[in-house]
Amino acid sequence: MKQSEIKETSTADLQEKFAEARKVYSDFKMAHTISPLENPIQLRNHRRTVARISTELTKRKVQ
């Protein structure tokens, strides 16, 4: 998910996407622990997506 898409999304939708993204990231992480993923770059991409959404939610909460 790109930063521009995140900025345009409503706060309620972002909270839903944040929960979903964290679950997906945790699933990928667990799968990678059990047996290596074919494309481990997916872990980094999902981790960064979670961070982007979290940052935007925090920014909106402060304002």
C-alpha cells in the first residue's frame, strides 16, 4: 500500500487495514520460521506497510 493511498483513506478504514496487515505480516513471519519463504522480500514489504499505516494513524491521533 502506497503512502498516497494511506493518506486518502479514512481513519476507520485504516484501523481495519492495520489489523489485517498485522495479521498478514504475522502469518508470513510464522510461515518463514517454519520453512523459508520463496520470496523473503515479502516480509520486508509487509512490515513496512504495517509501519506506514501505524505512522499515519499516530499522526492523525496527534492532530
